[in-house]
Amino acid sequence: MVVTYHRPTRAIIHRSAMRENIEHEIARLPKGNELFAVVKADGYGHGAIATAQTALAAGATGFCVATLDEAIELREVGITEPILVLSVVFPSYLSLVADYDLSITVATKEWLEEAQEVLNDLSETTAPIKIHIKADTGMGRLGFLSPQEVKTAAAFIEASPNMIWEGLFTHFATADEKDESYWHKQATRFKAVTDALDHLPRYVHSSNSATALWHDHEMPGNMIRYGVAMYGLNPSGHELVEPYALNPAMELVSELIQVKQLTAGEGVGYGKTYDTPEAEWIGTVPIGYADGWLRKMQGFSLLVEGEFCEIVGRVCMDQLMIRLPRAYPVGTKVTLIGKNHGQEIPMQAVADHLGTIHYEVCCTLSERVPRIYQD
Ligand SMILES: *Cc1c(COP(=O)(O)O)cnc(C)c1O
């Protein structure tokens, strides 16, 4: 998809906001603990490369991504710090993992056996593969279920001439909730895993943003995987109060491209789902569902000079219409996410309107919307 620069719609990414969020978090970490910045899914829609570079400058010492290609993207721009791929990489791609010096996640014994066969066939000069063992302590997604299985996997890796045991980790399912009982159950299970091992690898990690924010005195490990909070978003939505102010990194803005006064009883948009009850000023904004501003956003209000203006009629593929309190000149700024004349639309408000979480809102913003970086 082509990035549409020649249109006033853009996502403005504030590097200073990300930097402050990271610096704040690092300042709270126990001494010696490291922060890996999670930049999967193109940095949650904020741009993986720019986010990674900003995070590095702010003190991050490594990165987490979801896929092999996301890891390669970072290496290709010269990032040399550790990069952990959080999801499963098929053993057939192991030569790429070695070539790009990546760290990968292992979650089953079968994977290890298959990987060893693949590695046996690679040239002797291929570097050993760095492995983080994943323990499933209650997420039910990836990982070994019992301490014994983890122990066996660790022994397998340490016995292999082609593998390095670099990490051990788990993932919490409910760290963003008021009720902490399940979090503690998972933490206890993870402790049983670490207790069962004779020694631990270089990195032991369990904390996503929510664990780092709300379980900072009890989080297991020596590294955190800091994701959504780096982008200035509260992982819990409305449920928990953040221990330090998170600065939202993304603004989404556009401009009015046409402003017209419709007489009473005129239809707006496909399906004529809105009829003007009286003479009204209607403004057209060049953003639509192809940009990731979904049709369900009908009825939500955008900001124009500090006034909330409702999206009337259906959101089109490339445009939408808003009801204006008065005539504004073409070119007037429209804020979809962010601050405008003392008012603000947080990304959480968009998520609330859609019945989802802000993670999904920023990831849904399509490639067509240019990301413009500001210091
Ligand atoms: C995405 C992800 C994270 C980061 O989660 P946030 O809630 O964004 O901090 C951490 N660990 C794993 C395994 C993940 O998949």
C-alpha cells in the first residue's frame, strides 16, 4: 500500500513522549534490570524503526518483536542490540535466525528436536541459535506447562553444540486487572519453574507493561518487556490508575477539505443514514475505513477548534463527514486522536466507542496514513 503524504491526514508521533515514558520506567526498575522495548506490529502502529531508535536513545537495551520479519527489519537498519522474537519461528528458517543474530522463543520439545535436525544440516560456521524458553504459567498460549518440561528443554539446549540458552520467560494474563489472585498464581508457578533449575540463563523475564506498572515490587526476572505503556497508553484501559503519568505518543489529525451548508432534510453519506434535521454545516474530512478509521466510528465526535463535532452518516472508505457548529474555513485542523484547543480525544475514547482496547486502535491504523515524527 502506498503511504499517502499528499493529503492532510497524518499520525503525528511524539518521540519525546515515548522517551519520557521509557525514562520514567527505567528509573523505577530495580538496579541491574533491563528494559526491552516491544515494537511488534510496526511498533503498535507507531513505526517500529523510529520507535526502536527512540527507545534505544532513552535507555532500552533490547527489543521484542512478534515475527522473524519484524526482527530482520530492525537488523536491516543497523540495530545491533538483542532482538527476541516472541512467537514461534519454524525450524526451517533457522539459518536466517543465525545470520541475523536473533533470539527466539521455544515452547515445545518437538520444536527442539526438529530444530536440532535442521541445525545438524547447516554449515559448521553457522553461529549457535540463542534461545529463550517460554513457560506457560496460565496464559494458555505458548510454552512448556511444567517445571520438569522446562528443565528437560534447558538440558537439551545446553547439550546442543548449536544452541545457546539465553533466556527463560513467561507471560501474565491478568496483570492489568484489580483482582491480583490469578497474577499471583502465575507468579507462584513461575517461581516453581526457576526453583527447579540448577542455574538460570542471562535473561529471566515475565513483565509486560502492566506487570511493570502494578507489580513493580514483586515482578520476577531481570528484564521487562515494555510495550503499550511506552506508547503512552494505560494497559488496563480505565481499570487501574497508572503509577506515573504516561504521555500518549500518537496524535491523529486531518483537515476539513470541504465545508457546506445543507438545508433541512438532506441526506449525508451512503445509505442516507443521516438526514439534516435543520439547516446544518457539514464538513468533509479525508480519512475513512481504508485508513483504519472504521465504519463503527459513526456517531463519535472529532475536535475542530476545541468543539466536539459528531461524525454523521456512514464513514466512507476514504472520507467522513462531521456536523459543524458553524462554518469553518477549508484547511481547518480536525483532531481524531489527541489535543485540540484545550480539549482532548484520548485513544481510549476511540476504543470505548468501538468496544475494544486501544492496542487494537493503533494497530488498525493503516499503512496509508503517514507517520510523521516529532522530537
Ligand atoms: C505484546 C507482548 C508484550 C508487551 O505487552 P504490553 O501489554 O504491550 O506491554 C510482552 N510480552 C509478550 C509475550 C507479548 O506478546
